[in-house]
Amino acid sequence: MIRTVNLSDVVIQDEFFLHYANLVRKEVLPYQWAALNDAIPGADPSGCIQNFRIAAHRQQGNFVGMVFQDSDLAKWLEAAAYSLTAFFDPELQKQIEACIDLLEQAQGKDGYLNTYFTLKEPENRWKNIRDCHELYCAGHMLEAAVAYYCATGKDRFLQIMCRYVDYIGTVFGKKPGQIQGYPGHEELELALCKLFDVTGESRYLQLAKYFIDERGQQPSFFVKELQTRGDTFHWEGNDTYGLQYFQAHLPVRQQRDAVGHAVRAVYLYSGMADVALRTDDEALRQSCCALAESIMRRQMYVTGAIGSTLHGEAFTFDYDLPSETAYAETCASVGLVFFMKRMLLLEQEARYADVMERALYNTVLAGMGLDGKSFFYANPQCVYPKANEKNPSRWHVKTRRQKWFACACCPPNVARLLADIGEYIYQLQNNSVTVNLFIGSELKGEGFVLRQSSALPYGGNLRLTAEGEAAGQLCLWVRKPYWTTEIRCNQPYTEEKGYLVFAPGAAQGGGIEIEFALPVRRVYGHPLLRDAAGKVAVMRGPLVYCLEQADNGENLHLITLPRDATFAEQPGQGVLRNTMLLTAIGQKEAAGGSLLYSYGQKETLQPWPLTFVPYYTWANRQEGEMTVWVRE
């Protein structure tokens, strides 16, 4: 069976991602801790820590924030636990332990742990499963507890969450008196599988399977629940969302198209894959494969973003990927990385790693400023600041990253993924190691140590060496990336499922040296991708590039990139140092004239120097226009 590696067995040594690991440790976690404690001037208040303090009877006050506010602390705790695995920090561990004290004191005698319902609506506990995120918050807090247990071996946090999950197991199910329902916002399903992995207790896997199996069954639990509570909704406007929004329109084994709220969807699909892996469920596996195809082939932006509409933060229909009004939530791409990691365990096909890499290097990294202290919720492909300011249909698209959000799901989601990136690089199976991401690191396995050095994302050199008593039997599968056109290698290999397969022992001695060509490539959209018609996007290696007003002037929509234009590479300066920019000579149409419409006039084009920057770096300088797709 293919399995993922333990985070504690991977040491990041990569220049690019070690920078991010240190950024998370030194800047992101302290900043987000301050935000959770309402200590960031000018930022939306969180109230998160205050809520737990009130629930723990440490202070007086009223609940502040969203119904799912607890999840912000949960994701911060998970990120902190992952960071602690790589960099032991006694002060950080002290902070985490203080949070665990709060959780323990806020927990009810029956195991219940949710500050919103404890403080604000205790009489409505479990009355609105569809809207109110109780199980979602439980899932995130459970993931944090598992992460901290794996990082430290301390089980107090884990025991707190086991008590809560055991209580949830008495509330939900098919026995008389139980609620025969499932989460409105999926997340607990995948968390339960993690709990099963560290405890070996089958009841946790069975509860995850129950939630997966029950979803979408008819008559609909959500419809019955709505009728029971008198057709009332927690969120204004939630009456417009049908069952597809919740991925509850069909039993999951019958679902073939990704629909509804994009974050919920990829969290559900991750949980489905987890259950399929652990129960050898072929029908569930086939559904996961079809849903992955639906996303990858028909509903994913070139940057690895998903979820094209503000309404419902959702998928819409095949090839509907508008650039300027894209929702493309950061959390959705984080969830897509989660799902693709699990698809690699189900299928071990390199194309899933390609998507994982695409989302990671582009949308996930773009979701956080280069300083680690500002964040995007939505990730458009094109920005015109005046339209975003004056057109109310575009209020969700920001041209500057925000200090924090009233709904702050994205910032700690980015932090926990970057702190856990070591688990996404490799997979193990018997005597073979699969290399899915090219991130310089050291993997400690049974009887071997595998070292990878990588120049990505700006260089194509890769080196793999292995030593130890089992190194001679070690077979390596190295992903053949979709973005290269030429591969040079010092060792023979075969190709299978999109991987370069090296014979046992190839990584010993001088090791395996690979050079991936990193040409600038033009990317064209499917003919039905209307926003890309007549346009081109630019990629180099795994990075999508874009034009910004800071380098290219205003009215980016008037720029044309000629078909025969050649590119040159240029080191970034200032805040863009340590990046590689691309330059070319393009053309720009004049914006003058007084007529709204004219007849028979030829467009006036003039040569125009162009500078493309990596998409993940955009909006780190002055405010201005941006576009990924350029007229060709």
C-alpha cells in the first residue's frame, strides 16, 4: 500500500521553502496569534481567544465573531504544531499548552466544545447542522490535536478531542434517538481518519464512513432538518442554496461532477478518499477519480484556483472561469492540495502531483503577502482597481491584501499547509520512494536516508542521493513535470504513470542528477474557456506569470504579446528580490480618442516593453492593475 511520510521524518533544506518555513515560524504565527487576540491595529477583530476565555470562565463578556470562529484558533494550533515538529520552540509550545488549558476549561462535562453555542445559543446545540458548523469546528480542532500529538507525544489535547468525538458518536447515527445527519460543512470526515490512524480505534473510522455514506441519501436530512426548525436559516440568503451547494444532492458514490461550495467540496472529496483508502472501497475510489477529473479538466484556473463565483463561493459549470470576477478562494486551493495528495495515494499518477504543485506555487502562495502579514481571500486572474472599487458586483475582489478578515479562514489555512509541506513531497511503498514535489529535503526511511537538492522554482537542477543499508534496494519514482520540454539525466530510467522510474540502487554513490529544462511556455485555454479566447498566459516551470501596472503602465487590457516575441530573464529587485522576472517586447494600443464607438478605424499599436512577475508575488508593491491572460 502506498503511504505518505511522517512530517518528523522530513527535514526541509530547500532555499525557497525553508524561507517560507522560517517565515511561518518567525512572522506568520506571531502575527496570527496577535490577530486572534485582537492586537493588530486596523484589522477586523477576531474575538477568538476572548471567546474561549469567556467559555472557560476566565472573564466576562459576549461571544464575538462568526459561528465558526473557533476554527481560526484550531488551524493556528495545527500550524504551530507542524512548525514545532521542524523547529522546537519552548515559547511556542508554552503558548500551545496555554491554549490547551483554555480548551480543557471550556469543554462541557459531556465533552461538547464549541464557544458559539456554549455562550450564545446553548438551547440550539445540534439544531442546525446544515448551517452552523459545529462538526466543521470539531474537525479542525481534531486535526490540531492529532498534529500536536504527533509533534510532541503529549496526549492531553488528543484526549480532550477524543472525549468530544466520542460524544459526537452518541449524537449522530442510525440508532433510536440519534440524529441521522451529516456535516453541513465537511471537514470532520478527514479529521476522523487522522484520529483513526494515530489511535487505531475503528469507531473513529466507522464514524467517518457513516458521515460519508449518509450524505445525499433521500429523503434529504437537510430538508427534514429545515422543516423541523420552521424554515429558519442562520445566514441571511442561505435559503437560496440548494442541496448541490452542500454536495448533498446525490449519494457520494453517484457524484461525478464537482459542484457547490468549492472548499466544502474538496474537504469532502479528501474525506472520501481517506475512507476509500482505509476500507478498500472501489465505488468510493471511482467517485473520487471522476470528481478529480471534473476539477482538473474543466473547472480549474491556470493558477490552480477553483470556485469561480462569489455566490456560494462555488463551482458553476464546465469552462466557466471568469478572470475579473473570480472568487478562487485561497482555502479552496489549500483544500485542492489536500485532495490531490490523497489522489496520489489512490492512483499514484503524476498528474495529481502536477495539480498539487500548480495550486501550491501559485494560488496558495499568492494568498499571503511576501511579508507573511497580509492576505487574500479571493484570487482573481485580472484586476482593474476602479472597477473593484465602484462596481458592487466585484466587492469581493481586493487589490491589496488585507491585515485580517472577520471571516479569517484563509490565513491560518495557508500557514498550516506551508508548515506541513514536508508531508507532501514523498510517498512510500515497499522498497520505493515517489518524489512528487521538487523541494530540497532529507527523508529518513527504514534503513536509508534520501537527500534531494532542488533549484526550483527558478532553476531546473535536481539531485537525489541515498545512503544506508537499504539504499541498494531503493527504487525511485521521480515525477516527470508537465512544464518541461527536455530532460537530461545521468542515469537510465523507464517511464510509468508520468514518473521517471529508476532501478534499485541508482541513487547510491554519485546519485541521480536530472536537469529539467525551464523554457518560458505559452498557455492557451480550451476553446470553450471564453475569458481566455484570443489570449495567452505565460508560465516558466511551475510558476504562472502576470503583468502588473507597476511595470507595464495602466490599461493592461490594451497590451498584446506578439506570437514571435521572445523572452529574457531578469532578476527581481526590492521586494521581488530572489525572484525571476520575464521581459519581452510587446505592443500596446493607444487609449486616446473621444468617441465611445468609432467606425472603420485601425487600431494604433506601438512597441511596448513588458515585464512579467510570478503570480504569487503580485500586489506586494503599489496598488494597480494585474492580468494573467494577455491578448496575443
